Amino acid sequence: MTRVLEQRLGHTWQRRDLLTQALTHRSHGAHNYERLEFLGDGVLNCVIGLMLYQRFPDLPEGRLSRLRANLVNQDSLHAVAVELQLGRHLLLGEGELRSGGAQRPSILADALEALLGAALLDAGFDAARGMVERLFADKLADIDPAQQGKDAKTRLQEWLQPRRLGLPDYRLIEAAGQAHAQVFHVECRVAALDLTTQGHGASRKAAEQQAALAALQELETRETSAPKLAAAGRRRQAA
């Protein structure tokens, strides 16, 4: 089953014991991923920092640091781990498994870092670096230098206020799961534009950010399509 995970990560371990250790939570045994997580955290920060340094040669240190922090925080790592379906491969103690540990954001984020550490020991820095570059390529490509350091909620508010469209309204729809491993579902509504989007995340704040990002994407789509629709209307009138 781990072969599927290796395909998604783009690395096949020669030392299978390292892969097993990276997937083992402390509730399952003493030989767990915590030391590998320490290594992986260093690899992740180094490689993401290098990627940002090369992609944005004109940004000062402070802005690069904020961008890196946004890419390596728990919410970001959790999102990558979910895409990998990492929870299916974790080795957890019975109590942790029953309590939803395989979906817990902190465990998934830590295990992802441990895999990076395991790749470093298995095949060297280039292998670990390649894994980071593959996993975070899309996130890095989505960064807008003009908006660095601004989260989605701030950007949405800055888009609405000059147009006098009021502030967005965020409403909690549902908090599902057990108390220590909840998933929050939030709605973002811009009444003046009849726009409603949704987001979900490991915290209410993360869910609100996702909903705000969805609203920004919808507004961008509307702005792009509006001139096309207007031009089509003029052509129909001329005909």
C-alpha cells in the first residue's frame, strides 16, 4: 500500500525501515517519526526558502520570510498531506486511531515533515529537495508578489471597500468531527454582489480564509467574463 504513497511523493525508499518510521506515530511505538520530523522541518524551510529566493529575486528578507511562513505552516502542510491521502498510511495506536488521529491536522503535518527527513537519510538532500519542489510547486506558482503577506480575507476586504460594496459576512455552517480533530465549514457572503462561497479547514480561521479565497476567484472570473459578455451583446445588437 505504501507503494501508492511513494508514487505520489515521487520517491521510492531503499531503506524501508525509514519509510515505516516516518509513518509511525508515537502512540504506536517508541521508534516513531519525531526525530525524522526534526530533520524534515529543516529540509522544508531550507528548500522553500531557496525556491522563494530564486523565484522572487527583488523581494527583501522580511517579505520572503512571511511568504515562507505561509507555505510551511500547519494548515499548508495539512492541505498537502490530505491531497496525498497520507492518513491512510499512518501507523497509530488503537486509542489514537479511534479518536480520529489519522485526520488530525497536527499529526498529518508532522508526518509529512518526517517523510522529508526520511528521504534525506535514504537518498540525500537532492532527493528530499525534489520531493519538496514537487509537493509545493502549485502553491508557489499561485503566489502573487503584489499581494505577498496579505491573506485572502484582507485581499477580499481591500477589493470590496473601494467599490463601496460593504464587508463580507462569515458564518459558521458546521463543525464536524471530535473536539480535538474538527473540520470547520464556513460560508462567506457578499450581499451586494449576491455572492456566496464556502470553505473548510482544521480551524474556523482556516475555513474563513478558504471561503474568502473562493470569493476572490469568483470575482476574478466575473471581471474576466464581463467584458466578453458586453462585447457579445453589442455584436447581437449590431446584427
